[in-house]
Amino acid sequence: MQNSAPINVSVETFQSEVVDRSQSLLVVVLFWAEQVPPSVQVKNQLEAMLGQYQGKFALALSDVALDQNLAQRLQVPGLPCIRVVHKGQIVDQLDGPADEEQLRSMLDQHTQSLDDAIAGDLQQALEQKDFATAVGMLQAAIEEEPNNQSLRVDLADVLVRKGDLQDARTVLASIKEDVADRARPQTRLEFLEEAAAMPELEELRAAAAANTEDLELKYQLAVRQVAAECYEDALLTGLEILQADRSFRDDLGRLTMIRVFDVLGKGNELAAKYRRKMFNLMH
């Protein structure tokens, strides 16, 4: 069963699709019917959350209007009805209509993730640029939660920062294109690959200072600055390109800044600051 999309489950497939699957991943089973609007609402909410929770649970659907056998086997009292299965056992249930807050509370209780548990130690390792320790922590966490896509995103990003680009490519290939924040390690990797063919950072700084109107030099400087994790310097350089000539290489100054925003990730204060600067300059 692919946890990226819900599947229909029956008495015949319950063992393989729910019980067996639940050995490694939380499975939420929803009993519903098109004729019961509250159950349709819960179904829509759970389908939306499936993507938001990034692989932390699988969703199995049983349409009682089409097949009542599984509902009878599990003694479902009415619709909607949710059974949460982990390690082959029903560990939680929710009977009757439920709003988004109730559903999230139920899911959060059972999907407390290792990425939350290790967040403090991981951040400390990254601040110290102890990438080997960070990689080890993330690999161990992924062994415990192989379907947790956010852990894989973090691992790919750390591998790029560590310089293990081929390993990073391998991890990236295992992450679906639509996973939230995948652009962070992907864009960082692209910057480093591009920087490898350019002069060194200090050489570019000197050349750009001596040739202030050479926007190609400024672009190369911005790429090298990202590779060196000098993000604010890179954003300032991108802003200079944007201010000098928006038409340069199809608005490359703005596009470079957007790529740096991707590397910084969602919610980053520096990215927010320079988004405002970029917007004000353009308008």
C-alpha cells in the first residue's frame, strides 16, 4: 500500500493492506459512505492531511455503501468511524463526526516523530558543523521511521553540506517531487555543482570589486557565496544584479534570490527580510 494516496480496503485485503502495513507505519482506517455527508467531510480532511503529514500515516478507506463486510467484522457502530491500527492492533478510534482539530489531535498523538525528538541535538550538531554526527542521527531516525519524508529531506541537505554529493543525490532520488521542502537540498546541491566550475570565492570577490558593472562576475560570486553558506552576502549580490539590470539573463538576479530563499527554507527570517527588499525594489 502506498501511503501517498488512500486505498480502498476490504475483508480480503485487510490483513495485507492494514495489519501487515501497520507493522512499520500507522494505518488510519475510515469507514464512510457518499450518502453520509459527515463521513465525506472526514474523508476529505484525512486525504488532505495525508500529504501534510508527509508519510507519517497511511489511509485505508472502506465504503460501507458498497461493502459492509469489513464494517460488520469490526463492529462499526455508525458513520463516520475511524480505527487507528499500529503493529497489528487497534490503538485508537473515533466514532461519529469529527472536525479538523479532533483529527489532528488523534494523529499527532500517534505520529510523534523522531524528527521532533532529535530536533535539539540535530540543531546543535549543525550549528557546530558536525555534519558526520548529524548524518548519523538522521540515518538512525530513518531506520526507525522509513516513511518519514522530512527526515530524508534533512539527510539530503546535510549530506550536501558535508560534501557527500553523490550520497545526497541518492537520497534525493528517494524523495517524491511533491514533498514539502524538497527544494532545499535540491537547490543547495545545484548551487554546489555550479560553483565547482567557477573560480574560488576570494578570487571572485576581488574580480567583482574591480569590475563592478560585470553582472556575470556578480552572479558567479553569488553562487560561490551560497556554496560557502554566506547567505546574506549572496542575497545582497543578487539584489545588486536585480537593481542593475532586470533583463540580465532573463531576470537572473531575482531568480538567484529565489533560489537562495529555497536553500534557507520556509519560515527563515533572513529570507523574509530579503523577500521584502526584493519586492520593494521591483515595485
